[in-house]
Amino acid sequence: MDVIEGAVRLNRFGLERGRFWSAALLALAVFAPALLWTQWDGAVDGEEAVPSGTVITLEASSNPGAVGKGRVWFTVPGDGWVTETGANRQSAVTLVHSPVVVRTSAIGGVDDILVLFERQARDLRMGNRVLFATGSRDYVTPTGLTGYWGDLTGERYSGALIVVGRGEVAAVIVAVAPLGRLEDQLGDLTNILATLEASDVE
């Protein structure tokens, strides 16, 4: 079955059961691929290559479980990306470009981007207790989405939590890499952000 053909519309888990499950799934989606990738530098079961230039579209969902209107989309930059197919949902996708793991989610019905950022930072911290956001700063993507950027710090991993949006739709991006490696691969994340768009209009 062709999983990605212009858009990712997977709904294999469909687990939107409240804050605890949201945090647990986020932690699993972010760290499991990172840990696997540091041990095996190659494709493993459950991964599928994503061609350069693929446009990934995510339908916005509200937490917990309510359907929100709108969507988020971006273009996969360059070659070498794979998708963690088992971790994907209609509203979220996990991409890996060794050693970087990027999880992107679309959330609708957002009234306050800062509140959403703080909730995501708290859920991420509660979900794994080894990686936490160190503050936040204003951030604007090259496409004009506005929001906040927080650096993620841990003993073995570092990363970034980015929450940006337009209207009532937000994109939540969690990028993680082994400590000291994200800076080397920051171009991967920058290239995704350069094409990131959001719309609350169907």
C-alpha cells in the first residue's frame, strides 16, 4: 500500500485519549526512533523512504480527541528521509533523517499559541523526564507563521520544540538528535520550516 502520495493521511493508532496518552505517545514517537537510529544506521521494519519534494499534509485535530478544522503542510527537503509509519496518524507524522528525528503535529481550535507551547513543553517533560524545554522565544517561520521556539535539553539528547500557527491552527514540531548533533543538522529542520504552512480554512 502506498502510504505517502502527496499527503500523509494515516490513522493507524487514532489514540487521542487525553493528556497522559498524548504525552506518552509523543515521548514514544520522538525517542524510540532516535534510540533505534543510533544503534542501526539503516532502515528498519516500519520505515518507508520519503522522496524529496513530497508534500505532507496533516489534518488538524483538537486535544483531547475533538475534531478541529484546518490543516498543516510542508515539503520534505532533500533525500534520505524516512517516515516512521507505525507512529503516524492523520494529524501527525514522524520523519527521520539520521541522526535527526522530527515529529510534526497539526492542532486546531487554538486560542493562544503560548498556552499551547507551555502545555506541549509540560507534556513532553512529564512523558519522559529526561528532556525539557529551556524557556521560549518569539519565532516567525519564513512562511510567516508566528509562535515560539524552545530549546530542548537532556543528558543524552538535545532538540527544539517549535509551536507556530495561523488563525486557529498550529503546527507543533519536536526535533530531537543525540547531544551536540542537532546543531550540525540544523539545516534539515530549517528547510522544513521554510515550507511549513497552516490554514484554518477548509
